[in-house]
Amino acid sequence: MHELYPELRGQPWKIFIDTYVGAPPAECWERLSALGDLIRDLGGDLIVHEMAIPEPPETVPPTIRARRVGRQWPEGEAVIMQLG
């Protein structure tokens, strides 16, 4: 990434996984935790964003919860979602 976008070197970054069907199952969470550790080693964060099923006329469904993923947080670390 730094080769393609050198201006982003040192800037924080995040990957979001949005889900409308609840939290990932335990086996999936374990794999996501390993991936979250790898992403943190590269300077980023992996966030699982649980959202409600959108009801018309809503265009952005409400957040149920958001958690940072990594093995140091077995249940995830709470994250406050900020738009903008």
C-alpha cells in the first residue's frame, strides 16, 4: 500500500466488516481475531460492525455495536462509530 500511496504512510487505517445478521460465530471470530492481529501489525484495525436490518425509508441502518478484533480482546473491544 505504501508503494502505491506514499502520502498515506503513517496514517491510521481501518477495515470494516458490516453484518446485518448478528455477531460472527465463534469459529469465524477466532479467524477474524488472527487477521485482526496481522492488520494491527501493519498499522491498521479490523472492526466488526453489527447493524440492524434497515427499515424503509432509512438509508443507513442503526449500529447495534462495533468491536475491534484481535486476540488480545477475546470478545472484541468496543468502538464508537463516528460518521464523517
